[in-house]
Amino acid sequence: MNLKELVLKTRSYRRFDESYRIDYKTLENLVDLARLSASGANRQPLKYLIYNSAEDCARVYPSLIWAAYLKEWDGPEKGERPAGYIIILGDKSIAEGFGVDHGIAAQSIMLGASEASLGGCMIASIRRDQLRSEFSIPEIFDVLLVLALGKPIEKVIIDEMKEGDVKYWRDNEMNHHVPKRALRDLIIKL
């Protein structure tokens, strides 16, 4: 698979085959991709929590807010929930701010997940205090992102954006449609 195919395959999946369990080593290998990625001033202030047991996944799930544009959807139903999570933390003993490091790390993880025939969703809408309490996350760490991972059971379709509408949507077959701006609209000449 070439890089463009990998990027096209790396979508935000929100429905999974929950019975497919992701082994810890696979998640650890994904974090290693993040470890090897760029970091502002090479500070490397990110830390990671990895959860793959059904019990721990059930503890993470209530702290997440899913798909804001899909008002009628509260998130994946039982049986369609993620089989693993990687929580990205910022270590405040290393840096006061984390810039774009967690975005770079998350994309590296998601590309690796796609290569491993997994899918996922980067979630920034998090009930942070609830998650911190549930896992006793020390205050020295900022909760930056939660990556929900699993074997996708939905189809994500890239559509041409119409009338500037960026909102993703689902069709009657639960296919997830994501409008994208045209390349000609992104490259400007000054």
C-alpha cells in the first residue's frame, strides 16, 4: 500500500467489531510509532495509557463524547464499541504546553493502525475529570486525546464538499460520509 492509499484508508471510524480484541503488543507497537515521530524542540513530553481488556475499555467509554454532528447518535452500541484505547497525556514536568505533538503522535498511531487493518477515531471531546478519576491519572498529566481503536465495521466515504458544508453524515445504510474541500480550493497563490 502506498502512502496515499494508507492516508485514504485512515478515516475516523466509530463503529467496530467489539468481539475482535486487540493484543497489548499491537497497541504498544503503535505507541512506538508515536515515540519515533517528531516532537517540538525534541522535548518528547507525551506519555501514553494503553487499555485493551473488555473491562478497561468499558471504563474508558463513558468518558467519551462521540460524533458531535450526529445529534441523534450517542455513540457506538454495545458490540460496536472500541476494543482498545490509547490515551495521550502531556507530562507537565517536561513541558508547560504540548503544541502539536499529540496531533503528530496521534496521526502516526492511526496510520499504523490502518496498516495493521485496524481503524480508529481521535477523540478530543472527553469528560476529562471523569476519565482522570476513573483511572487515577495524576494531575502532573494533561489528558490530551483518546484514540479509540478496533476492527471497523462501517464504511467511510469521502464526498466532495457542497456549499461549504463540513458536517459529516450517515446514509440509510449507516455509511459514514465525510465531505472534503477540493484541492484547488486549498492551494492559494499570493
